[in-house]
Amino acid sequence: MNRIKRLDKLKEFLLEDIGDYDVSTDLLFPADQQGVLRISAKEEGVFCGGWVITDVCHLLNERIKADVLVPDGADIRKGTCLAEVHGPMVDLLKGERVTLNCIQRMSGIATLTKQAVQALENPKIRLCDTRKTTPGLRLFEKYAVQTGGGYNHRFGLYDAVMLKDNHIAFYGSLTNAVRHLKEKVGHMVKIEVETETDEQILEAVDAGVDCIMFDNRRPEDIARMLPSIPNTITTEASGGISLENLSDYRHLTVDYLSLGFLTHSVRSLDFSARAVLTKEEIH
């Protein structure tokens, strides 16, 4: 992940929360009052976001010492101490909520992604995310999907061509749209087409697309049409797939399943941060 981009995002989050200053903390504690903030898990899952802790500390005060005790991707239990942060209390408390908000959501996504991988139980099919992410958090959420064992689809509209139903409806023809795009894009840009019918699948094959998505198709319909698609074309299924019915797609030979619920319907894990005043000095 681009560290400059993630630091810019975290700086934005801190500015949103702190504003001009922290009325509670700045008026209660002297600037040199030292403390320790212990971050712990209140439930089991997969941890994600250790660098959020260290980056927030760096942005607030370079003298803060952050010890992240659990690596990203590790299984955690209730009571697991995730990190200890040593530094001025005024800075530790200012960064507490932003840090917890990020790592709780990222860990929730990583946990759900791992559950999905286990439910599918087919390493030949890659589970990937979608663009159905929280505005402003895409870099964080897609990293969390990777941490949980998933893969990333497009990061944005700039990554590849993906013709959806509205593109085709407005342009009027799948074939003509693909032909026009091939004349415009470079050889490194892939073209994917979202298909909803058997006829669109065959048309996409004839048009020579790079990837065909089965959109909201039943597993049995996908299995029936897969032999019509040459091995040179990547296949993807999406829409209507949940954690509960993932096993229905286990025996398909598609290359990818894209799952919007990994990011748009996730529940954050519950973490806590507890502060302890100390007399230690930071050197």
C-alpha cells in the first residue's frame, strides 16, 4: 500500500476528529504527562491494521513509542493485547478513537474474508472484493481483504474497462462498445463485460473480451455456460452470493467470485483502549 496515501488519509481522519484542539484532554493533562495506552481485543477474529497504530502515533508525535504485539493476519482471542503505546497522554488520547475506528473495521473485514475463504473451501477460486467500499476507506478496506486471504478487484474506474448493464444500455450494443474501446485503450488495459443472459455471454466471447462476469446467475446456469467460454477468457461470478450460499459455488470452475458483502455489510470487531498514567520519560 502507498504509505503517502495512507498517511494523508489518517491525517484527514485526525483533523476531522481533533479539529483545533481536544477540549477534554488538553485542559486536563500537562503536555509532559506520560502514559501507556493498551489496545486489546474484546472478541476473537483476525487482526488487521498494525501500521495504523504506528502511523497515527507518528503523525501525532514522533516521540511516541508504539509496540504492536500482533502481526496482521493473526488469529486473536478475547483479551489478546494487540499493542502498547507509550507517550504523552495528550497525544495518546487524541489518536485513540481514529485508531480504534480503523483497526476495528479492518479487522472485521479480514475476519469476514477469512470466514468466506473457509466457507468456499476451494483454493482454485479466488475471492475478491468490489468497489462497494466506504468512501474514504477504500485503501484500508481492500488491504483488509488481502489480510483475510482474499484478492482485490479494481481499486477504481481507472484500473480497467468494465462494461456494466448501463454502459451497454446507453451505448446500444455490447459488440460495438467492445470494438470501440479496443480501438482506444492500450494493450495493457483489460476489458471485462458484465453479462446477465446466455446471449450476452456468447456475444462477449465473439467480441474477444478479456474477462466475462456472470452477474446474478444461479450456480447451475453458470456451470452450464462455462464450456462455451474459452480458457483464454477469465471468468468471474458476482451478485446474490452470501456467506450462507458460498458453498453452492464451490464446484464451479470460475476464476473469481467477487463479494460486495466483504466490505459493505461487515461488522467491526470490538477492541478497547485502556490508559495508564506513568512517570516515565521518553528519550
